[in-house]
Amino acid sequence: DIQMTQSPSSLSASVGDRVTITCRASESIRRYLNWYQHKPGKAPNLLIYGASSLQSGVPSRFSGSGSGTVFTLTISSLQPEDFATYYCLQSYSTLPTFGQGTKVEIK
Amino acid sequence: QGQLVESGGGVVQPGRSLRLSCAASGFTFNDYAMHWVRQAPGKGLECVAVIWYDGSNKYYADSVKGRFTVSRDNSKNTLYLQMNSLRAEDTAVYYCAREKSRDGPHSASWFDPWGQGTLVTVSS
């Protein structure tokens, strides 16, 4: 099984801050890495697919990069609606696996 | 774009069974692999099962292997998850999700859309 290690597990930030979240895969997953935003009581919302492609309708302050085993999600200027939990998802293997999640909280 | 709606969740005693359904609309259901993903209270997301577009292949997380069965009826645009021998640790919100993919030099796959989720509570 491919293990995904996501860091940090939580962070506190202010509106306007630049935020970076990292996911590391236990083996190469090429660019089969996706990022989701999840808010309580709602379905996860796709932000980035294929490591760096921005999903239609997602604000351009979200960006993704990486390939192989190390990937990052960057929020260039944190907005009030961005406070949520973020997950990476590797879809390289037959049964995909998520990172543990990063809870982004208001400082 | 497509829409998915789960149903069938509820409260069930340990050892009993439950079947979840996921009704798809707005896209050609039999073109896509489908997944079940769950989130236990206070925990992260976990993929529990995947079924190929034609039902020919199915894969399960170790945590549910031998107890859960994923199936689909392409004539009814519906995905199912049969859950047997339920345990307290199966308590979770269960989501269904469509797998989309892109071929070529920048090949990728991802889950979108997702259903709104259905809560399964295993408790005596």
C-alpha cells in the first residue's frame, strides 16, 4: 500500500497569510496527487488534480506543485472561507489513499 | 457535471448488516469507476472500496475486506455497498465518489463529484 504522510497536522494562520501544506508518498506516484478542502457536514471539495491542475471554479490563490514523492499545496493569501481541513489523495494505486489531513485554523 | 446521492444509512447493532446505495445522475454512469470513502468521527478520510466501470474488478481496504461488498447496477445508475458483520469502528459518514481520469503525458485521476454522505452508526 502507498502511504501518504501529510504535514503539518494543523496550523494557525491569519487572513492574508501564505500557507503551505506538504504530502509525501512512500513511493513514486508520478503526478497522481489531488488536493481536497473539507468542511464539516459537507462533501470534500476538489481543489487541485494531477498535482498542479486547478479545478474549474476554484480561486487562483490555490496552487499545487510536485511530482514523484513530494507535493505541496499553497494558499497564497488565506481568506476567511479557507479555514477548513485539507487532504491530499494519491490515485496512483488501485485503492487510493489519503493523507491524514491538515486543519487550518484562525490565529 | 453530475450528481451523486447516497441513502441507506442509519443505526445498526454490531454484527448486523446494512446496504448503502448511491444514485447517479447527470453523467454516463457506466463510463466511470466508482469509490466508497468513509470518515469516522474525528478521523480522516479512508477509501474503503472501488469498482470498475463495468463491475469487472473490485478492491477493498484491509479494514473491510471479507465483510463489505461493492456492486453496481448500470441499468439503474446505482452503486451499492453491502456491509455485513458491522463493528463499532465502522461508524462513519460514507461517501460515494466518481473517479475521473485524464490520459496522455499528463495523465491523472481524481474523485469528483462526491455525494453528500450518509451516516452509519454501529451501536448496541
